[in-house]
Amino acid sequence: MNRASLEKRPEEVAAMFDDVAPKYDVVNDVLSMGQTRRWRRIVVGAVDAKPGQRVLDVAAGTGTSSEPYADAGIAVVACDFSVGMLKVGKRRRPDIDFIAGDATNLPFADNSFDATTISFGLRNVSAPHQALAEMLRVTKPGGRLVIAEFSSPTVALWRTMYTEYLMRALPAIATKVSSNPVAYVYLAESIRAWPDQDHLAQWLRDVGWQEVAYRNLSGGIVAVHRAVKPGRGDRGGVGPVAKTHRTKPSGTAGPAGAVKPSGTGPTAK
Ligand SMILES: C[S@@+](CC[C@H](N)C(=O)[O-])C[C@H]1O[C@@H](n2cnc3c(N)ncnc32)[C@H](O)[C@@H]1O
């Protein structure tokens, strides 16, 4: 059985996802108690792709995060470095363009996509800053980025209950439903070690994304970050802005000023 360490060596991460690929979507639904479907709808709304636009879904895995665009007739490219995940996806959705590629060295030309998105993938990337810079490079000026990632529950009691679920219940449930339960120990550990909402917002600004904002889902279990690539004015609008937090560039007072240094462990806001 395969699991990656928190160093997230690319070959370990890819091998781990190769292993879980056949049952990935079923296990996801069980462990999230069906919440992933709602989270995904919100991501698609934020991407707000229009007919004729091209969307890049990075770390697309089996393509579950890419499907809604294809279903709506939007040209979507699903890119991932786990061949096992891509194979499961291609078998299920032969109409989607699945491309093997590393998020830190995307196999696309500059300014190729109207929107770039990554769902539950960035946390697994060994060099997330580099991936964010790559996503900026391949997105057209004025184009948008939408990231869905596990984050930090904002209310203390909810955070405590969620941490208990992550560290105790989730690995136990995974033992019953997954062929590779240790991969779900990695899932729990990597979520705990991932930076909070404001910290990720600062990473986006660090590499050059602008108009950075995020929305908490399920009390902050997941955050959806949005940003725009500087450039042309005609970006066609970003998705719904309800309930979002506009974040401020570092150096100003406000939430972004309270971010923790990179590489810190569980957030304790
Ligand atoms: C949790 S799955 C998410 C899949 C899909 N986006 C979804 O929402 O169901 C994470 C995916 O990230 C991919 N991944 C991790 N690091 C990557 C990298 N550096 N480049 C490309 N894909 C990567 C893994 O192979 C895996 O398929």
C-alpha cells in the first residue's frame, strides 16, 4: 500500500493516487458525506465559464471536477500527473481531453486559457508557489483562477470537532471503504498541515495574481479562492461574489496581515 509523506515527493504522490484511482470518487463521496457535490457546484459557479472559452482543470484526477464544464459544452482540459487517475477518467469520459502533466511545469503555452481551476489538488503539490505561478503563466491576461481546497474552520468548536473527525473517524472509515486506507491518513495529515485561507490568499498575491478573494464553505472546512490575472480589462467577469472575503495585500492591516509564516502546521485562528 502506498501513501505519500508530507514532503510530497511527486513520484510518491502520483503512485498514491494511482493506487486509490479505481475507488477515488466513491470514497470521496462517503468521507465528505456527500458535501463534495455542493462544493463542486460552487466552484463551477465561480469559474463562470462562457461558451467559447477554454478552461484548464489542474490536478483533475479522474476528471470529476472537469465534467460539469464538458456537460455545459465548455472546452475543458483535464491535466494530472497520475496516469492511474487519468485512465479511470478517460474510461468514464472519453469526450474530455485528459493530458498528463505536472502542475509545477504545465505542458501548455503562455496565455492559453480563459480560466484555470484546481480542486483539492494544490495541497498535494510539492511546490505550490511554483504551481500557482505556472497557472498564472498559462492563463490569459484578465483570465481567472479558482481554487477549491480544504482549509481552516473559522469557529473554534467546529474546528475541534472537525479535527477529531479528520484524525480519528476518517482513517477508521477509510479502512472500511478504501483499498488503500493509509492514503487517507496522508489526507488527514496534509489537511492539518495546510495553510489557512488568508495565508493561501497571500501566496496568490506573492506570485502575481490580483483581486484575490475567498469564500468559506461548510464553516471553512473548504475555501474557494478566486483571483484574476493582471492584464486586459475584458475578463468577462468572475463568478458569484456573495459571502466572499476580499483580502488585502500584505503590508496593510487586515486579515492578510495575520497570516502565519509558510510551512507552519495546523492553523489556530
Ligand atoms: C484529491 S485529487 C483531486 C482530483 C480532482 N481535482 C477532484 O476534484 O476530484 C488530487 C489530484 O492531484 C494530483 N496531483 C498532485 N500533485 C500534482 C502535480 N504536481 N501535478 C499534477 N497533478 C498533481 C493527483 O495525482 C490527484 O489526482
